[in-house]
Amino acid sequence: MRLTKKQIIENRKRIVDAAAYLFRRDGFDAVGLADLMKSAGFTHGGFYNHFSSKDALVEEACRASFDSYTTRLAASLDASPEHFAKALKAYLSLAHRDDPGNGCPTASLVADVQRQSACVQAAFAAGLNTYAAILGKHLSKSLPIADAGSRKATTRERSLRLLSEIVGAMMLSRAVKKHDPALSKEIINASRAHAAAESLSGT
Amino acid sequence: MRLTKKQIIENRKRIVDAAAYLFRRDGFDAVGLADLMKSAGFTHGGFYNHFSSKDALVEEACRASFDSYTTRLAASLDASPEHFAKALKAYLSLAHRDDPGNGCPTASLVADVQRQSACVQAAFAAGLNTYAAILGKHLSKSLPIADAGSRKATTRERSLRLLSEIVGAMMLSRAVKKHDPALSKEIINASRAHAAAESLSGT
DNA sequence: ATTATCTATAGATCTATAGATAATGC
DNA sequence: ATTATCTATAGATCTATAGATAATGC
């Protein structure tokens, strides 16, 4: 049964979507092509009708993860000023912690990406830059105030620090979730309390 | 050729040390037993005279990484008050970024640990708790001041946030190091500038 | 001192699984 | 697109060997 071009494109998208989910949930190397194709509703062998190698899919899935995530984030933040605080609360939540497959690509892929090809690393770096730019755009709406050390932090510095903190908190929280759920929550809440303040005034 | 007991213990330690280095540098799953044993100066087959499985070594190496790292850190911090700022500067440095094999076990293993056995996750959680306790002990020497949002952050909250931030910054910096070295440095420096202030007054 | 035993080692091998390819079918 | 197959590599197992250790004997 030969498929229409439209159907082929649709099938390909199904594979990329499955990959974007599974790679974020389990990591690039932990997901095999057989399981991935099965999850997309196909058999193993058909993979190479769409991609030249696993690496090619990894790159595309990485890009797709960032695209959908940052697009949605930017739209939400542009909607109204108070959405910044809401977005931070949503980020630092148990729901986000427990659903990495649909969550922040940075937190899910940051460690894995170092073991991937140059193309994948480039896609990741591009996504991260976009991410930081979006944060910076909305942080700049609040005036930078003096640091405790009596120096002014630029908006760029503040957005990168905020990114480091929320990504770090999410990863740490996920890592101890099973064995130490109390600590897992504590990590998220520690940053959550501070993030609300950060979104208003900046420190 | 049978060895003395002392030599056997020494050989076992060589394997654990090699593992503690390679696992932190490349990740648990990316390091094969053949390469690991070769790196320790042995051949593949001898591995099972020392460990029942790879998982058993992963657990021991995880513990060993945390032990050596936190012991050294605690000793340094106890030496004198100004060592706290020094330790933070050393953490947020290019030297640390470029030597994960001897660096912070948390930053190296946090993502991998989720795919490992319960024993390994327990070892990680224990190490992280020790880590946070050490930071807390030294943060408590400086008085907590009001957050921008006019609430007081506890020492515990501050140590967890600090941990999230420096671990996150290190991971992000490493992830984009190859493809975007400028951003990599920027990430480290953004947190470095703030960390100095944090170590004195707390925000 | 001699003998028997124990065991870490090297190297070959087994089994499972991964990515990738080829042949087949609609 | 499916199915079967190929190839490489991983963890794990097995066997023979060497030589330290323990038990025995003088």
C-alpha cells in the first residue's frame, strides 16, 4: 500500500514527536530505535526510510523539543506581565518534575548532549540561546537592583543565573525523587520561594 | 600468578578509582567494563573477581566520588572563613568545567543516576545530603537577610538554592562548551559574580 | 620444607541488544 | 512499511594458569 506524500510527512512527524517525548523522558542513548518506532506505531525497519541515522533523528528531535517549548513559553509570557511569575511556578512544580517527556528540554537533555555529535550540540546551544533570550526579554521589564555585594547585575546575567538555578533545581529534584521524596520537594520549593521574588524585583 | 592480600586490595582500589574518574567524565552507561579495566591496568575478565556486577561497581564508585569530594571540601571550608568564597570561585571555574572526571560528582552524575538501580540512587541521595549539609553549615555563619520579596530565607533554603544554581551553571556551561564557548563562559561568570556576594551576605 | 588448596588473572566465549541493511510486499 | 538478517558491542561466564597461603610432615 503506497502512501500519499502527505501521509509520509505525517508519519515522519509521528516519529519525531515520539522521539522528542522519549528522548526527554529517558535520554538519547537509553531509547532504542525499535522501541521508538513501536511507540510511533511502526516497525523497526522503516526508520531508515525517514532518517539517515539515529543521530539525524536525535538532532531533529532536539530542535523540535526546543521549538515547541520555547514557542509556547514565549507566547505565554507575551500574553500578560504576571505570566512570568506563573511560568516560574509551573516550571518549579511537581507536575513538571514528574513529566520530563513534555517538559523543559534543557533540563532533560543537558547532560546527554555532551555525548552526542556536533550537530546535536549545535541544536542544543541554539535552543538554549533562544531560551535565555526569552527570559531576558521579560526580566528586563523589572528594574535591576543592586546585588548584595553592591554591584549591579545585568539583565543577561540575571537570566543566565535564573536559568542555571531552575534547571539545576529540576535536575536535582528528579535525581532524588525516588529515594528521598522529601528532599526532592524541598529542592523545588527552595527555588520556588525565591523565584517569585526574582520575577518581580531581581536580585 | 596469585597476589598478596595487600596487592588484591590495592588492585580493587585501582578499579574503583578508575571508575570514579571515568564515570564522572563520560557517564555510567557510556563507560564499558573492557575499557574501564584496561584503564585500571587489567583485562576485561578479571572484573568479576572484585565485583558481582557493573551495577555494584557503579554504586561503589558513586559513593567513592562523593566521599573524596565532600571530605576535601569540608576540610577546606573548616580551615578558614574566607575559604567559602574561594571554594565557590574554584567551583565556578573553567578548570572545573574542563575536568569533570575529578570534579563535582553531583554535576557529573545527576542525570545518569535516574537510569540506575535503587542502590545507586540511594548512594547519590546520601552524597547530595552530605553536600547540602556542608554548604548549610558554612552559610549559616552569615546572617540570613530579607529576600527581595520581604521574606526570610532559611539557611537550608539558601544552601539548596545555591547548590541548584552552581550545579545547573556547571552543567549548562559544559553542554555548550564546544559549540558556543562564549556562552559557556558567560554562564559560569554570571553565577560567579553573584556567588561571591552570596557567600558573604546571602540573598 | 613439602604438599594441597585457594583465587586473581588473562583470554576465549556466550548471550542479548543495539543500529543498520536487504529482501519482500502492497 | 514490514520482516528477516547482518554486524558490532556490551555485560557476563568459563577455563586454565600462576603463585600466594594454609595445612601437613619432618
